[in-house]
Amino acid sequence: MGKLKDIVATEVDGKTISFEDILKTARSAGNLGFLKASLITLLTNDTAVAEGISVSDEDLQTAADNFRQQNDLQSASATMDWLKSYSMTEDSFEDRLRSVIFEDKLKRKVIDGQQEKYFAENSTDFQSAVISQIVLNDENLANEIISQIEDEEDDFTNLARQHSIDPVAKATGGFIGEVKRAELSPTVQAAVFGASDGSVVGPVKTDAGFHVIKVETLNDSLFNDDVKHHITNVLFNNYMNEKLGKLSINWKLLDEL
């Protein structure tokens, strides 16, 4: 494809790399997600406009001020340096802010009011637990360790430091901290959330090995701002993917590589 081959995408130590080479490499590595993400952004902008949503100069100024504050860009020169580091112009930065505002306003228009219903129907997904664990390669050793804990021959922390094959948990005496139910595999979910505070369960087999898990505390699901934000994103992603699925998409760019 002559045109793409002639476009220099980047230069490394004096050697030029074409846009065609970049796309070919991304495709062979399965890293073309940025194309879909860009398409969804464009579709979001178009959908927002179709819904009667607009972005004012005041909206853009507020978004720019918030962005600079969040990224500690205290001066115009700091902002310009940041833009340069990401190869962005002031116009492309404004386009980025406009897309963010369109998405935020569209979320509020098409999603607000649905979060509580989603939470009620999926509340167990938002349960969490504070756990510690010992991961082992051998199931017999896992059962032996459980017996030692139950018979109070040794404590969980010491056994984790001695035997766990998980280097991170081993360093902390097995302590993992808070985990969301949805982050766990079905077998681990069943073991943890079927237990009570302070109990030790297992061995639970996963791809990582055999887990001996201490359930420190179980936490009920709560509908708070963080959960609402998460649900909003889930529902919006579903909304946009449904729209995307109804479109006929032909990546002409890739057909020519």
C-alpha cells in the first residue's frame, strides 16, 4: 500500500519506520484495540450530538482547569511541556476534552437512573472480603497445613512464610487484603463467601496451585459513589458496544496491508 508505506510514523536513531510497518506489527501482535477505542470515541461523539448534547466554551474551560489541577500543571509552560511529551497540539487537546465531556454528558442522559436497579440485581458481585492465603503445589501439603492450623500447631502467618509459592503473599505472611467477589474465580468465590469471619478454607485448586485461604472479614455490598461510578461505566460500555454491534464495519485500512 504505497501511501501508508510512504508515511513516516516515527524515527529511531535515524532509521525511519513507516505507518504501514507500525500497523502490520500491531496487527500481528493482536494490538489493534486502539482502532476500536478510537471508533467508539467517534461514535460516542456522534451519538451525543444526535441526542442534542453540546459542549460549550465554558465546559471546555472547566474541563481544562480540572485536568491541569489533577495533573499538577500549574503553569502554561508546564501544560505545553505535557502536551509536547504526548505529541499533542492545543487543538488535539481540546478535541480530547470535548470527547470526554460528550461521554460524560451522554452517560448522564442515557444511564442515570439505571445504576440502582443494576446494583440490586447484581449486588453479590460487589461483596468483598479481606483474605490471607497460602499457595502450594501439593494438595497433600495443603491439607497438612490446614490440619496444623486447626490443631493450633502453628499459625497461618508463619506457615505462609515457610511454604507459600506466592512470593508477594509469602513476604506478607500470606496477607492479601481486600478483594472484590467479581475479581475471584468461581471456585474461590464459593469457598470464601461460603465461609465466616476468621475461618480457614481449602484447599481450593486454581491454575496457580492449591490455595489455603483465611477469611479475615466478609464485607456486605454497599451502593456508594465508587460502586455507582463502576456500574455507570459497565452500563455505558454495554450501551456503546450494542450500538457498535449494529453497524457494518469494514476496516479498509487493514485490508490493504
